[in-house]
Amino acid sequence: MSHIFPRHTKQNPPVAVRGDGCYLYDSNGKQYLDASGGAAVSCLGHNDRTVIEAVKAQLDSLAYAHTGFLTSEPAETLADLLIEHAPGDLDRVYLVSGGSEAVEAALKLARQYFVEKGEPQRGRLIARKQSYHGNTMGALSAGGNAWRRAQFGPLLIDMSHIDPCYAYRLQQEGESEEAYGIRAANLLEEELLRVGPETVMAFIAEPVVGATAGAVPAVKGYFKRIREICDQYGILLILDEVMCGMGRTGSLFACEQDGVAPDILCIAKGLGAGYQPIGAMLCSKQIYQAIADGSGFFQHGHTYIGHPCAAAAGVAVVKSLLGRDLVSAADRQGHKLRTALAAEFGTHLNIGDIRGRGLFVGVELVADRMTKAPLDPDRKTAARIKAAAFEAGMICYPMSGTIDGQSGDHVLLAPPFIITDPQIDELVGKLSKAVDAGLA
């Protein structure tokens, strides 16, 4: 009998024993195409020797040093490497162990920044509905997915949530993409005026919404207008690239494609590519300097932040992404994947939208593609597709509650950047069979 507390007590998952490239293998020898990179994590695939050897070498020299006393060479190198390629005036890197921790650090830093500046009245955060920012209490409070929040409501911090930029569902008939983007962004200004802009510290958003909505990118002009509003009212822009960053969307940082730079940026998942648990919070010179010129002490921290072995993995991953042209590969193979999905599902009566950027792709399912009516939630379509795909030897990321946390179904695809053309064909073929089984 297992003593592991699993994600679901009524499921008995197989035991993973090895990985190779885009595939995982269980203890019975069954092969699985990792079409979601776990949760958009395994950008380099499995068994990448460069990263493995980097971690081994770091273990041979230094396994651990607490950042309350010492820094380490790999942590310093990773910070330098990230800032060298970061957008805007991001200048400092706070290394953590994952995405939720990165968001928690961002929220605390935003608050402390205004306290140190002499504006303690600024403590409110504005986020978006159907967003996901992590599972710790602060991150979950920022997230706007109703299903994830429901049972923890009494424990959550009060935050505002505006409509997302979700063109497939919210763009009006006859409305141009640009006009919709401005209208959607202006909801931030409306909420600022409603609660009092002098009380707000930051706005947080995912450049491409991941788990909760299925790779929904913002339309052109949306984030530029968001940036203008943040600057006008003196609030910080926090971008959560935990899932969509590190090359996943075809540029190292997802916000590059929107032509904006945040004040604070959160990354994780692809930063460690699954080889070590690592995330990071990047902030601007202005924010860092406010702390440096004030108390000098960021009142935050975790035991394993800046872990040398995790940082060594991060250095090897980022150097691989840049040096092996894998960010361009994500863009190139992403176009091929979306083209193949369109060929397979373009006229499917129950496929409403195929969207995304790079190798971050969402397929939204509907009861009727003409009306966009969602499938009956009681059908549990996403769960059925997930099970059928797994049985067929493919791991993908179906999810329900796409529209409002209750209704809607989608499949998120985020395979390793090394995926080949034949593996794309395998992915689409297995997904097609899984969708048919899920809808049956």
C-alpha cells in the first residue's frame, strides 16, 4: 500500500521510471507521448544530458548554501543571464522554487515597494477572471478561477477581478480586434476608478492564459493599453509568465510579442525544464532601488531560494534554449502543430477554437461550433478526453470550466520544443481519437 498522498485518492497512477526525448515510460514499459510537457514544464524533453551533467557537476562542488548567509556562483550566473535577455529595465532576479512562490514574492514586493515609498494606502491588487497564478493563498487570491477558489473563499485576500482578454468569447460581432483590445483593457481603468486608484498597488495578468482557459493570447494592442493605464495611475504591472514564458510562445519572454515590459515578471516551469524545481521573480531597477534606499531588507524568503543545484539547472536550460535555437524551434513547430490541428479539426462540429502562440496551444470544445454553446458540464468531457488520451499513450492537459470556472472544456497542448514533425502527426492522431472517445 502506498503512503503517498496523491492528487486524487480515487486514482492509481502508473509509476514513471524513465524519460527519453518527448516520451515517458512507466514500470510496465508503456510509452507516453508527453504532449503537454507535464504542465508546460518539459521544454527540453526528457533525459537532456547537458542539464543532467550540469546538475551533477554542481552537486560535486556545492549542494546547498542558505541565502541568508551566502550567495553562489550558479545563482549569480543565472541572474546575469536572465537580465541580459529580459525586456525593459528589469534588473534584479529573486530566485525561488516554483511559480506560486514567484507570484507570492511579486505580490509582497509590490506591497513593500509602496510602503517604502511612503504610500501605505496602496494595498489592493487587480487581476482577471479565469486567470491562474498559483495555489498558495496569495497567488490563489489573485487567480480568478471560480472552481479553484470556491472552497477556500474564507481564507482568501479580497482582490478585484476584471474580464479577461478572451476574443473567442467576448469580442462583439462587427468589432475589430484592435477595438476589442482597447475595450477589454479599459476595464482596468474602470475598476481603478471604482475602487480608488490611490488604493491600488498593481495589476497582474498572464500574457497568454494557460491552465484555466487554454492558451488564450491577448489581442493586438491590449497590453500596450494596459501599460498606459498602469503608468497613468502609478500602479505596477506584474506579468505572470510561469506557464507561457521561457520560450514556450516562440520568444524567450512572452510579453516581447505584445511590445510591453512589466515592472515585475514571474517565471518558472520551463526555467528548470523539469530537471530541478526553480522559479524567479524579476523586478525593475526602480523597484529594487526603492528597497535599497529604504529599509534595505525585502521582508520575504524561503529556505530553498537561490538553491545552487536548481540555479545550475536553470543556467543550463536557458543556455540550451538560446544556444540550440530552441526558442525559434518552439515558434516553428508551433505553427506546424496549429496547422495540423486545423486540418484535423477545422470543420469539427465540436471544436470551436484552436488558438495559442508557439508550442502553447489550446483547443476549445463546444456543443455547437456555430452558436459556441458549451458542452454540458455533467458530461465531464475534459476528464474523458484526458483518460482516453492516456490510454492511447499520450499525456495532454484537458480542463473544464474554461468560460467561467464551471462551463466550457478545452485541451491544452505544450509539448517539448524538440518535438519532430512525425511526433506532431502522432499527437494530432491520438488527440483526434481521444476527442472522439470523450464526446461519445
